[in-house]
Amino acid sequence: MDNPILPVAIGIIVALVVGFLQRSARRAHSEDSQSRNLVAYPRGFKIVALILGVAVMGVIVALFVKRQGHSIGFLIGFSLLFIALIIILLAEAFMVRITWDEKSIYAHSPWRKNREIPLSDVISCHYSP
């Protein structure tokens, strides 16, 4: 590499983002929503997902502006791949949630049908901070 500052800057940025996500996860708490408790991704994760979405769109625009000999098919394929990944990340961040009340746990996800799990079916529970 010609510029040794770039890897250092990337390392610092990654460390800051990971620290932000970790702090955000520690401050996350369940919210009461119409007599049900709600667990969802913390605000920090949602902010990072949005920033990544905007950054990927910026990179895609920059690629099309400065094609530098790449075929249009390659650029479209590359763009579609990353757009799909960002859509998956945003759907996970904003559409997955778990609620519960005194009778059941309710899981909502774009990846599978909504589920209701009776608390009597729960055998054990683990939490990893």
C-alpha cells in the first residue's frame, strides 16, 4: 500500500463502530407495548444499518460514474448483490421483533411466518450480553 495511514484509519473506524454497537446493546431494554413486552434490535444497530445502506448506495453511484473499463454487466451484478445484502440487513434490523405476555412469546420476522410459543413449552432460556 502506498498510504500506511489508510489501514490505521479503517481500524480505528471499525473499533469505534463496534464500540458504539456494544454500548448501544448494553443500553437496550425491553419496552412495554399494549400489555406486551417488546424486544427488538437496539437503536445503534438500526443506525449502523441505515448508514451502511447509504454508504453502499454511494459506492454504487461512484462505481457507475467512474467505470474505469468495467463492463456494465459487471457493475449491474455487483450493484444488485450489494443492494440485496443491504435489503436483508435493513429487513432484519427493522422488521424482526419478539413480544411476550404472561401466556406466550410472539416472534415476528420477514423470513418466516409469525409464531406464537406458549410459555408452558419453554424448557430453558439463556441470555448472552
